[in-house]
Amino acid sequence: MSKKELNSDDSKLIEAAKTARSKAYAPFSKFYVGAAVLTSTGEIFTGCNVEISSYSLSCCAERIAVFKAVSAGHSELLNCAVVTDTTPPASPCGACRQVLSDFSSDLRLLLSNTDGEVRITELKELLPHAFKPAEVLKKLNHNS
């Protein structure tokens, strides 16, 4: 998809993710990622990946963006942009897909790279059978 096919909100979200990517801390992998989420109230929250020497303690850009939105009182997400320098643009990891799915069942993803290539998809396409705690609780209560 070309930049001409994006609306202004899409472009703004991708630019916010690109700016966040410039702040990424990835001294080990050199894989710099920026993410931005758009809330139902129109606010944008960004995140960048942060690698820690004890690698399992690292955190992805998408989760940081979501956690910032939630900590500011926003729990309904509409769109998420992710920017890397890979071709094709990278999609969120499994852990991030699960976190994103907890805050939107119809999340739209704008996957972009630093060359301006953009792929638009939906989270339900990448994670079609997401674990949903509310569905599990509903089934448990129904069986009681």
C-alpha cells in the first residue's frame, strides 16, 4: 500500500510510531521498534521497545504503548501502528497480539517500515482465536 492510500489519521499514527522508534533501546538485537495506539477518544499513546541485559525482562513497543494508554485511563483501542526497518514490515509478536486483543476485538493494525511500505491488517486476522478471559468466565458461570 502506498502512503497516498492512507488517511490523515493513519499517517499521523504511523508518524507517531516512527518517532517513538527513534527512542528505542535495543543494544543487543539492534532491532528498533516503535508503536502507537489510537484510543476511542482520539488520543495517541506511543511506545518503543526496551531491551534489558536479562533479555526476558525486555518489553515490546506495542505493550508499552498499550500500558501507557491504560495507565492514563484509556482501555478502548481503535488502531495500532508498528514501525520497524524490516521488509516486509514486521507484525506484533504473540505476546503483544494477546495484550492488544484484551483492549480491542476489532483492532486495526498499520504495519510500516522506515522506507514507507505499509501493510494494513486486523488483529483478528493475526490472532483468530485469542484467549478472552471474559469468555472463559462466562462459560464457567454457565456451567455452575
